[in-house]
Amino acid sequence: MAKKTKASKNKKSVRREYTKDDVKELRAHSKAKTSVAKLSKLMKRSEGSLRQKARTLGIGLGHQR
């Protein structure tokens, strides 16, 4: 029996494209100043992904507001 390492417990991330609705929602939450942690759970995306998309859109998110 092999021991499971911490890395094997982590889920593999699946890339999902941002739809127009996702972008609209991201802009709305940026204006509402929703925290990135809360937004991450709402949109089911990583904080890094959300920050990166916000940066490419030129909108503030988190501490960049």
C-alpha cells in the first residue's frame, strides 16, 4: 500500500474560458467591492484566475482598487 502524498489529494484544475456573463459579473463585483475570497467561491474560480482576468480587463480587484 502506497502512502498518499498531499499533492495527490489536490484536485486538478480545469481550464474554463470566461464567458460574456462571467466578465459582466466580474465587473459588477469590482464596482460592489466584493472581496476576492468571496468572489472566488461565488464564481468557482481561483483567486489568481480572477485577479489575472481583472488585470487584463483593466479593472480593479482586491487591493488594486
